[in-house]
Amino acid sequence: MRFKAALRKHAGTAARNTQKSKEITASTYQIRARDHGTTLLLNRPAGMMLTLPPDTIFVGFTVKMIVRATFTGTWEVTGQADGDLFFGGVFLSAHTAKSDRFGPNGSSNDTLKADADNKGRLSGGWVEFTCMGPNEWLVNGILAAGGTPATPFADT
């Protein structure tokens, strides 16, 4: 009897907790374990720096970011420590030039740095980071670019 009552009380709870979002308006944000599965809505046009959690976090940790407001400043995502490398890539969609796909070099790129319109700082783009293990982050996404797209990947 208690089991059925508990089921009725918590019915639908799991469905409500699977899609979380959080608006980010600060100039810096440390992504934490509690942000797993969260969509971060980036809403600070002047720019921001987001830091991924340490790569000792569990394999499969995932966080998605959506550019809610077009940036006039730089938005940057970096690893917690030296040695955290990015793999995968992003597609930069441009309306005035040929769209293109860019990937980190796999040996030193540990930062996604959108410091110009052609590097994906326009509203509507998204990027997702997934921890693959020590020193490895998978990057996937589609960013909105102005002008001729250029790689947003860099070294710190």
C-alpha cells in the first residue's frame, strides 16, 4: 500500500526533471556536477567565461549551452586544468558566406573562444560538452556565424 501511495505522489517527477535550463548572466560561471543534463542559456552580450568541471567528474557528464543573446564581447568555454583537450567539432552556419565545420586539433586546443561574429557568437547557436574521460571533452554543436566562418577553437 505504501508503495502505491509513493508512486502516486511522485508520478511524473522524473519527466519534469529531465529537461533543466539555467540562464547565465554573470561574466564568469563555473560549471558543476549539478549542471549535468542542464541547458545553459547564455545571456550576457558583453561576454562571459565558462569553466568546465574537473575531468575527474563521471564519464558521460553533459552540459549544453545555447547562445540566447548575440554577443558583442567574447564568450569562452575552457577546461578546468591544462591537459583537458577538446575533440569533436562544431558546424558554423553563416547566411552571408559558405558554412563550414571546424574541429579542435586534438593535441592542444582546450578552449572554445567566440571572440568575433565569424566564430559563432550570434544568437541561436548551441554547443554541447560531454566528458569522455581524463583530459577528454567531446564538443558538438551548431553555432551561428556572421561573415566567413573561422575556427572558434584555441589554446589557453
